[in-house]
Amino acid sequence: MKITNFILTPEQIAGNKEGIGILLNITPGYDYVDGKRTENQTHIKYEVVFPDNSFDKNIVKVAGVKAILTEEQLAQQSGKIKVKLKNLTGKFYRTNSGEYAVTCSAEGVEVIS
């Protein structure tokens, strides 16, 4: 079995079974065709740090085009927004330089207190 076939669990990514972390940034994500970005937005990229996993930081892709918070709301609460990532998973992939990296996705994001 190849390493790129392994599916990582929330506990392996976030350090907890619930997929809980702290939201740092939100950006739109776009389709790519033949290695070039299109103008077709397909997902939102949430940059999240996971305190329960040695403060590991990952980008988590969530399908859709509407973010859970505006840029203003995020800026007002920067570093204090705890989120739960629904069905968080991750996979290894090889970069162009041959190194392994992790890509993460989730079915949804929920702000928790």
C-alpha cells in the first residue's frame, strides 16, 4: 500500500477526535485545469492551528463558496475563534520537489465557544 492511500483521522490531524482547532484565516479556493487556476470558486480554505497537536497548522478545504465568517469578524476575534471541523480527514501527497505533505478536507465548519 502506498503512503498516499492512507486516510488520516481527526485525532491524527487535530490531536482530538472532534477536529477542534483555532481559526487563523479564510480564503476562497478555486478549480484548477491543466495546472492553471480558473475563476470557478469551488471551496473555502480555512487555515487552522491545532493546539492539541503541538500547534500544527493546516489548510482545510471545505466545499462551497460561503465562508462561516466575514473577514471583519475574523479580524475582530483573531486568534480566539475555536472551530469544529465536521468529518475532518487528511491525505499525504507528493509535492513537485518530491517531499511529502498533507492535504486536509472537511464537510463543514462550526464556530464553538
